[in-house]
Amino acid sequence: MSEEVRLRPIAVVRGGRLEADDDEWGGVESTIVLDRRFPADALAGLDGFSHVEVVFVFDRVDPATVHVSARRPRGNPDWPEVGIFAQRAKARPNRIGLTTCEIVAVDGREVRVRGLDAIDGTPVLDLKPFMEEFAPRSEVREPAWARELMQHYW
Amino acid sequence: MSEEVRLRPIAVVRGGRLEADDDEWGGVESTIVLDRRFPADALAGLDGFSHVEVVFVFDRVDPATVHVSARRPRGNPDWPEVGIFAQRAKARPNRIGLTTCEIVAVDGREVRVRGLDAIDGTPVLDLKPFMEEFAPRSEVREPAWARELMQHYW
């Protein structure tokens, strides 16, 4: 297996929630503040896109609680046991989070976003503009438990 | 700014292309092989989804070539100068790649995928099942250069 990868956060999440709740993230607004080692023009043109993909670290998850095998999402007995890579739970190897958010505004080194499910202080590893061409190009299928879990998420 | 983040690849890409070409990734098939430190049931239930989001490292990009400000995508003079976080170029800080692929098959610790734009040997940091609910929930807008660039990508 490949060697360790060392990354340095490029930005931090400010505002929004102070604690990670399970649901109702859709209306949450927060600001992604780019590190000062980058010039402001690292964000030039991002306002031409409606959405941004945010790659972040669930840094408040205790690494000792990370799951590596199968479990029921949210411990719900109505849902099947699925592997950690078949669910998006945050207690996962490498603790990486990934969400496509609506861009509210880009101002200097700051990106205001809506619907980012990462709490205040979360380190951000990358920002990518959402291009429709990167969405699935064939029919999407997902199990019933996933649709049920997501029902109140936003 | 938050401290360094140390990650350990969870899997590696096998097969597919040996070198990174710009375009025509759509038909490329490759296999994501999970590291042996994980039990095979870490992938249990992934076959209930049609697509998987793959977070990987562009490890063949020389860190000295990484861009941090604005440049024309692919150096094309017809396109505007945009910041590194307003494009998906691989010579980017932290060298993280992110693509949603079609799942062809899941077998033990292996996931066969179609349309992964990562070459043979690429380290993988995370796999997440694609849920339609994580797609943009408001109208998508992107600039003309992005649509032109993506025209022959798949």
C-alpha cells in the first residue's frame, strides 16, 4: 500500500453550526476562509459557478471511534448493515467529508456557502467548482435506507 | 491555519490508463483494490448503489508544479484566467482528485469502475456511495469555458 500522504488545509470553515447535528443542514450558511498563503486570485472566477465541491476533514471525530467494517447507518435497526465505504458516516477512515454546496458569494479570500454540513473550525483540503459534466452520466440507483436517511438531512 | 493532516491511502487504482491523458476517460475501466487492513465487508452494500465518489491523490504530479493562483485552464488562450480553486486542474494544492464513477461490480475487496480519471497505481483516500440527495439542490450554472473543456473529457 502507498505511503502516508501529508496534506495541509487550504482553508477553514467559519460560522454555521458549532456542533454536528444529524439533520437539517440545508439552510445553514457558513464561510470558507482561504489560508493567507494563497493570493485572493486563487478564487478568481469561482463566482461564475453556482456550486462548489468542498473536501474537508471531520477533525472533531475521535480517530479511536472510526469504523472499518459494516454497521447499520446511525445504528437504526430498520436499516441493513453496510460497509463504511457504502455509507457516508463521518467516523470513517481518513475522516474525509465531501459536500457540494451552493455558492452565495465570493469576496476576496472568502466563499460564502449554503448547505455545508461541516461545523465552525473545520479544516478544508480542497475546493472544486461543480461542473454538471462531473455528475453521473448513467442512471442513478441507491438503496431504500439511503433515501430514508437523507429525507431530513437538508 | 490548522495543522498538517496525515492520511493513509485506503485503496489503490489498478488497470485503466498508465498515463494521464487529457480527454476521453468515459470508457476507461479500472479496479479499486482495498487495502488488506480492511475486512471485505467494508464494501458490503456498495453494490446497492450505481455510482461511487472516489477521492484520490494525483501522486504523479510534481509538487513543484502546483499552481496556487490564476491561470488559463490547459493554457488555452481562448479561456479566461481562473483561480486554481475555480478549476479542476490536477496541479493543485494537496493534489486531490475527485470523481463520481459508475460501479461495474463489487467483488471482495475490489470495486470495478467505469470512468475513473485516475491512472494505474493512484492512491485512493476515500470511497463514498453517490446519493442523489448530495447532488446540487438548486439550479446549476457554470461558465462557457468549463462546458467547452468538458466536451471531450468523457
